[in-house]
Amino acid sequence: MKMTREFLKKLKPSPITAILIGLIVYLWFRPPAAVDDLAYAAPDVPALPGQRLSALRGKVVLVNFWATWCPYCRHEMPAMQAFYQDNKAKGFEIVAYSLDETQAEADAYMRKEGYTFPAPLAAREVTEGFGGVSRMPLSFVIDRNGVVRHKIAGQVHPGRLDELITPLLRAPLPPAPRPASSR
């Protein structure tokens, strides 16, 4: 019995070790992210095959930059998929631009994991249109009027998605363009 207690004492981490382990766990499951509130017109870059981002006007769009080799990117995707499923019918869309080498890599990962939102390869025009991508994950929230409202430098999680996107989904739809009148 005495030997067991002595053995367990040896396994007990020092307070500094316990704090470091706690910090590592916290950062892994909820890494810090900087959220900037913005208000500028979204770039009209390619979004889906044969479609530009402006074609999604009227929807709230999460533009996400990710890669299959990025652990934080892989960690945030289940939350993105769940939010997408819950809110797609309300006018929510995701365009998750992959920074992988090939579209086949991104497609294989999306299929394997069961993600259903589009994940086109990020062309240079796209990354430059959003001011360059120097870290991942990086996301932008675009409102129904095509205005970039938020930049998220870091991982998104369910609470952050709800906080930033749900109010925009509740906002009224923009007025439909009026046909040009002939005079």
C-alpha cells in the first residue's frame, strides 16, 4: 500500500506542469481567434464552377480558407458542417476555399469526412481578393447585401458561428433589383 502511494506521488504533476497541460488542452480545443468587424464590399471572385461570389448575394456566406494538412482547419470543420446543415434553408452558404495542391485532395477529404458544403481550390485571384492569406484557418462573413462584416483569423466554433452569423440571417432580405424601365 505504501509503495502504491509513493508511486502515485511520483506521477502527480507539479503545478507548473498542470498549468501548461491545461493551456495546451485549451488551445487545442478552442484556440484563440481574432475577430474583426468590417464593412466593405465582398470581392467578386470565382466561388463555384461557373459562378462568382456575387451570385450568392441574398445569402449570408461564410468564406473559409483551409487545407487538409492544417490541424485547426480540420478541427473547425465539424462545427461548420453542423451550422451549415442547420441554417442552409435560412439562406446560409459556405464556400470553403482549399489551399491544397489539387482539387482532388480537397474533394477526397470532403467526401471521406462527409462534409457537404462546397470546397473549391483557392485561385490566386481569390486569395488576393480577400487581401492575401497568411495564416489558416481564415474566414470572412458576408451579409445578404454582399458586404464583408467579419474577419475571423483563427478557428471558428459553434458559439462564434452563432454569435456572428445568426443575427445576419435574421436581417431582412435585400430588395430585389428592379427591372430597368423603358422610356
